[in-house]
Amino acid sequence: MNLIIKNGIVYDPANGISGEKMDIFIEDGRIVEEVKDGRVIDASGKLVVPGGVDMHSHIAGGKMNTARVMRPDDINSRKKVNPGFRAESGYTVPNSYGIGYRYARMGYTTVFEPANPPLSALHTHEELDAIPMVDKGALVLTGNNWNVMNFVRERDIEKLKAYLSWLIFKTKSYGIKIVNPGGIEAWAYGKNMRGLDDTVPHFEVTPREIITNLIRANESLNLPHSVHLHCNNLGVPGNFETTIESMKLAEGFNNPERQVLHVTHVQFNAYAGDSWKTFSSGAGEIAKYVNSHDNITIDMGQPVFGSATTMTADAPAQFALHKLTKAKWGNMDVELETGAGIIPFYYSPKNPVTAVQWAIGLELGLLVDSDRVVLSTDNPNGGPFTAYPDIMAMLMSSKKREEELEKAHAFVGKATSLPSIDTEKTLEEVIQMTRSLPAKILNLPRKGHLGSGADGDVAIYDINPLETDPSREHERVKKAFSTAEYTIKNGEIISEKGEIKKEVYGKTIWVNSFREDDWNLIGDDVSRIFSFYSLELSNYGVEESWIRNSSPVEVA
Amino acid sequence: MIVLRLKNEIEVPVEMDGILPSAISGKSREEIEAMKIYHGNRIVSLGEIFHVSVEEGDEDTILCDGDFSKVKWLGSGMDGGRILVRGNAGVHCGARMKDGEILIEGNADDYLGAEMTGGKIEVKGNAGNYVGSAYHGDTKGMRGGEIIIHGSAGNFVGEKMSQGSITIKGNAGDFVGYRMSGGMITVEGDAGITGASMLGGRITVEGDCIVPPTFERTEDGLTGDFIEGGKGVLITGT
């Protein structure tokens, strides 16, 4: 069926359209130049933008279910019955249906899970398959993998490339994620990596070597997405220096299409000072570096005041957090590949540390250029993704930030520059940070824009951008972005004014990187390592036919 | 006074959250009968399950006459008034109540007064497990108010409680005051394992009980649980 969105006020930063009154046409699920007839949506006086793209949101995988088990309080805190559809429960760790419905209500249509442990890839895909409404994908964890570290030590880039392409294919992932390179392996011995030149026990490699070689392999394989890095020393005062040093590892690599390194949830890695007492913001330094280097992109990892569930493969960092807060702690070991830690958390405006974390996230969002920083909460680490509209409003309104700052601990004024920042992102910039930029960073040519050939994923919000001043009317902006008037997925209306209209199951996008020759190169090495696994090689990985709507991307 | 009597014996439990003295005061019998409750997974009106009558007495009182052991969430979230149960009460009775009074002449089931913040509950018979406790995953149990049980109670009395008082005139089961951080529990009879992982507050057991080895004897009595760095006080009769 065709769809015509008439007279909307369109923002499409990727195609240079900023507040133009125009019509959007969708035919067979894709955006086209024009269609003769079809269902018409009158969008006059309303904002029309591409469907949202969340490039970093924990929505599937083993740790998500463990968090649900650990947090019956969270599951019980929100319940919603959707007549004719599935029920929702939970706040920071909702059930799978809740995740899909809430993204759809907010006008988001694409979500990527950034931590897929190879050994539990099947679980990740089973969960992604259970999430309705959105297109999705996953990034495979590689930074502490025994094979990767072996090939890095042996300086065998060809084997490393072959292994990565096999691993991505085997786990049906979209790209490479690194979490605390070397640190999670060291955690098996009760240690961590404290700098880029620490040595991983028994592997004699350093985080510096792991990151550099994975970037080299990633670029050489010509994978669509760049290396996606969660830096060492997460959550440690003074860690901004490690973050900038890690960013410098991308110098010398270049890709005309995109960045060569995406550093994620940078707020957690942008701390200055040397203890929680002298804790302050390192966001300014990081912003300066990112703004002057076009091969780096970041996302915010913005904390939201209220309840959160921290979940990350960075198990040693989570143990440190558990020691700090004494909250309940879940730890997972993923054999020869990675680990995970889960802890419920509460960001309080009254607590000096969490208030400063909140301010650092905003500093990054405001100080870094809008073509380099993506809006994220590292859902649910900084808070649930449902807080995005609130963050959008804060980025666009210094008045709203002032109101929030009044509630926050006075330490924010000493430890960060947030009170003196009067930058206000424009609506176009915020649309870029939530749509076109994440799509460009992930290298999804059919997402995040409304040009001909793009997927027919459109969000229509009940706000007239030409007659609204986001700085003053931030409440209205937040309200409008919280509940899309219409969310359109592949030309079908899936949500209208917060009500689910149609349940659809999106594609799972992965990269078909494997070539037969690869296995000849690494078969012996990988088979040898498999003698230490609890699983047979023949039972490892995910078959394409097991995925509900498989959508492989071929590598050029 | 509103009197509720079961029309027929019920097999599938009904859920009475929302049927509170403050919610019914000023309503006519017909309006009360039309109020909605869950019966299993069906939504029914109160009048389908109960015979409702208005009798002489205080306006803000609900009298539940008969065996209400299949009636869940009685008086949960209550913010004033009185509920009298002339018989047994079902699970979650008085859970999260803020104010008011519940008197149960028979026995109470599990989760009596769980996470309550104020008000008073008195049970003439016995109570089940989790009296004044936290719900799973929550960090705090009872946060205020008073519970008096004339009979005995099951396991996990006052689990994670932080304020208020619980008195058991009979015996209590295992894990009395598990992870409690404040408030007071008195057991006039015997108890099982008592005070484990206690962080603060005071437990008195007049009869016998099992004290974990992680308590120290000081001039206040037994203090602990030191494995948690706790500063609770445990007074035992023996």
C-alpha cells in the first residue's frame, strides 16, 4: 500500500532539508519521489522526520535476562495492558514487547544492541526476534577474546581478519565492539587494565595493541561500521586521559565514508580528578579532541535522574561499583570471550557524584559538534531510553537546564562547566543526533533520512517547528517527542498518538563477511581453542534460518 | 458501615485493591456494588461476588463478614478508616497501607502489612510468612506503623523493615528480621533463626531462638550482624 504524508514540515539533515513544507511518498515500504495515490496522512503544521535510530541500547542478550531476574522491583514498577497486543512490564529492563512498543511510541524504528557475547549469540538473536516494531542488529564483543588476543600477540593480521569475519558471520553480528580491552580477561585473575600499556595476564598483549589491531583489521576488512569502543578505566576518576589516549590510536587510519573509531557512552569515561572527592569533568578536553579529529565519533551515555540498571561486559568496573554502592551485584563469566556485571543504580540529583555525571553527559552533548556526538543514555546504564525526549529538550533549552540545575547538587557548579554553557542545539541538530548521524556512523544507507530509496520509516510529531521556540517551550517539545503522532515503519502506521496500531517484526541486519578461505587460515587455531570451551564448535553460532527476518549486508 | 458477605464460596481468588474505606465513603450501595474488581483474570463488579449492605456504625468502616481467605489485597494501600474481618483474610492484606486500622479476627495469610508505612494491623489468630516484609527485589520492607499478632507467624517476619513495630504473641518461624535496618520486632514465644544479616533495629525474643554465629555479645545484648557491618540489637530470653 502507498502512503502520502502531506504538507508536513520536514527536517531531513542528511539531505539538507531543514523545515521545508513538503510531501513524503512511500511505496512498497520505501521512500520514493512520488506516488499517484494511496492513503493520505495530513501532517500540516506537524514535524516530519526520519524514524529514530538508536545505535547503542542494551535490549537483548544474556545480561538483559539476568537483570530482569535480579530486578523484580523494576518489572513490577510499570505495567501496561495494550488491548489486542502484548502486555508491557518493567521500567529500565522492560519485557521484549515493552521495548519494541516504547521505541515505536517515541518514533524510533531502528535499534542496535552493542554487546553480543559470541557464546550467547543465539540468546541475543532469540531476544532480538522477540522485540517487535523496530529493525535491529548487534555488535559482537571481541576485546577479550582468546583467539583475538592470540592473533594480536602473534602479530598475524591476516588470521585476525579471517577470525573476525568468521566470528561476525557465525554470530550474525553487524560489527565489532570492544569493551575494556584485556581488562575482562584480567578480571578472571582479580585484576583490571589500568592503562593502555598494562599487560593482559598470560597473553602478553596490551589494550593499545588490541585496539590498534582491531581497528586495522576492521578497516582492512572494509566492514560497514567502525570499531565501537568502550574504553578502559570506565567509571574511574581521571579516566578522561585514557579515553583521549585511546582515541589517538585511530590517528593514522582514515576512511572517506565514515569514522574509524566510535567511542561509546563517553560520559562514563570523561572524569578528571584522582578520587571521588576531587572528581570533576574532563568533558571539555574530550570535546576539544573529538571536534578537531574527523575520524572519531562518540555517543553521550547521558545519565537520567532516577532509577537505572547498569549492565556491561565490563565486569571489573561493575565490581568496583558494587563495592561503592553496596547494591546487589550480578557477575557473569563468558568463558574464553568476555564477562558481564549487573547492578541496579539510582542517579540522584542530591548526590554530588551522580549529579556531576549527569552534568558531564550534557557537557558532551553540548560541547561536541552535532556531526560527531549521538544522543544516548547507554540504555539502561544511564537510565531508560524513554528519557530521550527529556534529553533532547535539555540540549535545546538552556532554560530547562537552569531549572534542572536548581535541583542538582551544588558540586556540579564546581566540578563541571555546565552552568556556564549557554549553547542551545537547534531542532535540526537534535534530529541529526538521533537520526542521520547514528545511521551514518553505523553505515546504514537506508536509515536516518527521507531521500528516495530510504526505508519508509518516518516519525510525525505534533509540534510545529516553525512556530515553536524549543528554548522557551521545552515542556511542549519534550511532550511532543515523547509520543509520536504517527510512527511509520516501512510505510505502515505502527503507532498513533501512543497507541499501538499494528505489530510488525523488523529486520535483523547483519554483515555477511565470511569467505571460505578464512576458515582454512584459522581452522586449526580456532579448533584448538575449542577444546577449552564448554561447547562443541559444531554447536557454536547462529544459523541464518533461525533468525525471524534475516537481512544480511554484503561487504564490498 | 458497609458490610460485605460472600454470595457463594469462591474457588478462584478475587483482588480487592481499591476497595478502601476512603474510596467507598459517601457512595450508595448501588455505586459500591458497581465498583470493579478482578476475579481471576476477569474484571467483575463487586456486587457479583459480594452481598453489599449498609448497616449502623461508623461511616468509614468496612466489615468483611465470613471467610475472606480467598480475598487478596484487602486494605492494600489503605489511607484511613477501618476494615474489620470477621474471619480469615487472604494474602497481601494491608500491604503498602499508609494509615487506618485493620482488625482480623481469624487468621491472616502471607505478606500481611508488607511494605506498610503507617497505620495499625491486629490479628487475633495466626499470620503467614513475610509479615511486614519487602516484596522481592525491593530494598525496604515495613517503613512505619504497627502490627500485632496474637497467635504465631511464619518465616521472614519483618524482612528488610526499616521502621515501625511488629509484635508476635506466639511463636515466629525462621529469619525473623532478615536484613532489617530499623524498627522493632518482639516475639513473646519462640523463634527460629533470628537477626541474620541484620543492619540495625531491635529484635526481642522472649523464648528460644537460634542466633547466627555472626553476633557479638555486648552490654546492650547481642549486636550484629557483623558480617554485614550491622549494628542491630538482639535480646533473647535464654
